[in-house]
Amino acid sequence: MNRALPLTDDTFWVGVNDRETELFEALWPLAYGVSYNAYLIVDERVALIDAVKGHFLTEHLGKIQASLPAGKTVDYLVINHMEPDHTGAIQILRKAFPHLTLVGNKKTLDMLAAFYGVDQDCLEVADGDTLELGRHRLQFHLTPMLHWPETMMTLDTTTGVLFSGDAFGGFGAVEPGLFDDEADRELMEGEMLRYYTNIIARYSQMVQKGIQKVKNLTFRVLAPTHGLVWRKDPQRAISLYDVWSRQEGEPGVTVAYGSMYGNTQRLVEAAVRALVERGVPVAVHDLSRTHASHVVADIWRRQGLLLACPTYNTGLFPAMDDLLRLLENKMLRNKQVGILGSYAWSGGAVKAMRQFVDALHLELVEPVVEAKGAGTAQDLERCWELGVRLAEAVTRND
């Protein structure tokens, strides 16, 4: 999309699509790209709501200039979130628009000085403050820790567009469709979940506080800094974030396993077969083949979790160790968890997985299975039993 797109008669999307970056934050794969959404409100005074990653400045600046009437300049840059994928163009924007005033809350301005050495031509705003552009009136709402300390949302009370920052955003470039009523919703909601679980999930309690704040606002369009602009059903985006932040999983099981020589995999297959025969939806991930960003998203989606791996040097199989550390950092909760493992000459993996379950206060589903070597027929029977018990655990409230 090489042109600005109108949200209203005088409000335009001037963002960019990134199909070049392979790993968001140098961590998370971008199979479908990502968008950096920025918006321009043209009034007596012109406001740019957020900016883009510095690498894409030329395209971003071109859209801004094409949307400006003759003789107009950009008067304000409202910074809802300081992260460099939204502020990397600040220094050049200030040169392109010499009278530009940067608008943000106190923590935003502190970060501006730290990131860019900027402390001039800044306007500090507090929760509930407003900024008059002419016909448009902007109202600022602080939403700390969604997902940085300085994050806020900006509501255009004239048009009813809520610029929500990273909240309610998602992965996925938007050139196939910027708006929720023209995009592949299934794909984009899947990328939205992956964005939530990998970027936002640790701050789920703060998401709940943000949602309560949003419920008190009157708006008709939800415009985040990544992903779809929700003009038909903005409440859909909020309801998804609500469910995910409450960690209300669907009645199914995500299987995350590692297996060096196939022995642990055989145990997993017995448990999975019991789940499938009981009609329980199952997603199976080999941790050596599937990136953790996809595994975590599936774990968040479902109530049940089966962890399985061999002991490796008296401890966890490394890929499992990485996953559990990630889940612990994201404060996983509300899961029914089964555990199985194998060992050759010394155990350790099963003990570590049990410690993980205890530390996060998750519900352990018995039996816990630990097989020596390839495992016996009795071990496979116990894995089958574990699958049955997991099926019962995730469907008992259906």
C-alpha cells in the first residue's frame, strides 16, 4: 500500500507494511509480516498519531506529505508508545516539520531524552487532558504497562476513533486489507493471538485494567499501532484481548514435547491417541521443530497442556527448558497440566517439570509418567491413562 488510506474524511492511515524483518524484536518470526500503523488528522492544526520504524521513513513521509493540503505542516506528533518501531523516525520528522511539537506523558518525555536526546518542543499531557486541533479534540488516557510504563491511548472525541497504541494490535502486514471487514480475519486473529502471547501476555493484569478504562470511552473505530483497524466490530478485538488476558482457554490440549531418539515421542503418541479418541482438540508441537512463539500461542488458546521430554544431562531437554522459562516469565495460569518423561541413566526432567507446575500454581493431572529407556508396555498404558485424565480435566465444565 503506497498511499494513505482514509479512516474518516480528514483522518488517514499513513503507516507502512514490513515484509523485510524476519524476527520482530529479534525474537519472533514474522511469517505474514507486520504493519507499523500511524495516523494523520488534518485540521486547523495537523496531528500525526504515532510514527513508524526508522527504516521505512521514506514511504511514511511520502504518505504524510501527500495527505497534507497545500501550505499545511504537521504541528503535533502524539506518541502513544515510545518503542523504536513507532518512534525511530522522530529525528528526521523533526527536520521535515521544523515546528513539530512532541506530545506525550511525563514518562514518555523522560524516554525521549534517553533514546533520542530530545527535550525541546515537547508538550506533557496527563490522564484525561485534551488537545484542540480545531474541529477535532484529542483526549489522552494513560494505560501504563500496556506494555511499557509510558503507554497511553488517544481518543478523537470528534470522530470516535480510539488510537490504542500497541494494545489490541497484532502481527501481520495489512496490505491485503487494513480494516477488519476486508481482511482475512481468521489469519489475522491468529497473528493477533501470537502477538498477544509473545509481546503483551506478561502484563495481562494491566490489560484487564486497560479494558475497564476503554469500556468507559465512547468510540466507533479502534486503531492500534500494529495489525487491523477495527471499524466494523471494534468490540471483537477487545473481547479477544479480554479472554486472553483472563487466560480462559478452550477445552483442548496443547502438547509440547522434545524427543532425541523417538522414545519420548512414542509415549506422547499414546497419550495423544487417548485424547483424540475422546474428541478433544489437540495441537502437537515438537519443540525442536516449532518456534516457541507458535507453541506459546497454542498453549494460551487451550485449557490443557501436556509437557513431555527426556532428561538431558540430569536436567530438562534444552528446548523444554527454554519453553518453561518463557511461560514462567509470561505468568501462565489456569492450566491443567500433564507430565511425562524418559531417562537413560539418571532422571531429572520430570522433577523439573513438576517444579514448574508447582511454582506457577497450575493444576497437575495424574499420573505423572517417567519411563526408563524406551519404556515398557506398562509405561505406555500409563501414558494412555494420562491422556484420558487430561481429556476429563479439560471437558468437565462443558
